[in-house]
Amino acid sequence: MASSLSFEDPIFSSFAFYATVVILKMMVMSLLTARVRLSKGIFANAEDGKLHKEPKVTTTHPEVERVRRCHQNDIENIVPFVLLGILYVLSGPDPWWAVLRFRVFAASRILHTICYLTPIPQPSRALMFGIGLSINVQMAVSVLRAM
Ligand SMILES: N[C@@H](CCC(=O)N[C@@H](CS)C(=O)NCC(=O)O)C(=O)O
């Protein structure tokens, strides 16, 4: 049965919740990057460090770049999740599977960040990335099969 993009639709309502959770998580990465920059005095542009005691302008600091890569990885995976998720909801998926997919995706992205920033040895991060990617592929296949 087809679903609709209404909060009264339980599948869309679940999607909206988990999509918002992962979007907020992704937005937090900007704040984390700023925090690492300020604590280390590392800036991407000369004008950014004007108020810092000992500013250093570089785009190769390992800790700053790690947070930035983590943010970039979120963008590569969470943007497709949000776009595919809308199409997936409209394709009328099985509610149990749909909610499970949204939950597993959100958990995998939160754990991916923890693995990246801690850092926890591989293949933990690769596994979390793979789980999230697999959910996106599953939703894409469901959408194509609904045509
Ligand atoms: N753009 C990614 C594509 C592959 C990917 O996302 N791999 C996962 C698991 S190893 C990852 O966390 N990559 C680290 C990253 O994107 O910085 C990369 O360059 O690694």
C-alpha cells in the first residue's frame, strides 16, 4: 500500500525522526571541527585566527582533517539516505522493514562517527560504513522495483 509524506503516516513519521537525527549529527560535525580548530589554534584562512594567541594556518593538521573527513563521509552517506528515504517511503514499503532500515542506518552513522573520532581500530568503521551503504542500496533497489 502506498505511503504518503504526512506525519500521520507511521512510515514517514519514523523516517522524519531518524532523518532529523542523522542530519543533526552531521551538523554537529561543523561544531566539532570548530572546537578542534580553536583548541589547537589551527585555521584554514589567515583571517580566521586573528583573535587567537598563536594561530597556525594549515590545511593538513591531522586532528582537524580527521573530523573534516568524518563530516565529509556523513555528507556522502546521509544526503543519499534523506533523498532515497523520501522515495522509499513513497514506494509503499513494508512498515516493519522500513522502520528497521531507518533505525539501523541512524545507528550505523552514529557508530561510524564514534569509530572515526575515537579512533576504534578497523574494520569497525568500515563495517559501520558498509551497513549504512547497504541500507541506502536496499532502499534504492526497492524504489526501482516499485516502478
Ligand atoms: N570517500 C570515502 C569512500 C569509501 C568510504 O566511505 N569508506 C569508509 C570505510 S573505510 C570510510 O570511513 N572512509 C573514510 C573517509 O571517508 O574519510 C573514502 O575516501 O574513504
